[in-house]
Amino acid sequence: MSRLIRMDQTGHSTLAEWKAGDETGYREAVEAFTRELDNGYIGTVSVGPGRATHVRELPLDADLVVMRRPIAGG
């Protein structure tokens, strides 16, 4: 089962879940992913221990996609 979560004040909120072959679940996850992008969140997927990469499209085969706010810096 794949999950789309948003990091927030509560720790995280599950936005969507889908399985391989579940076109409706994946389509709903894409819609949730797009809404989060439109609200200023960044999508990330783990690429190894302690490493993640940004994604601009929801990967169908990712186990976990994390939406988070950009880190402010100076």
C-alpha cells in the first residue's frame, strides 16, 4: 500500500492511500498531491537512508510520499 502524507503540526496527516492497479485510488492521490503543491508544499520520496529527492509528479510505485513546507534559510 502506498501512502501520501503531509507533515504538519500534529506530526503527519494521511492524505491518500492507493495500491498497484487501483486507478481510482491513485487518481484521488494525484488530486491530493496537486492540491498540496498548489498550497506551497514540496513532495519528497526517500532514495536511501537519510536521503530524499523532490518529486513534481506523484510516483505510482512509491511506498511513501511526504509533503512538507520548504525550509526557510538565509
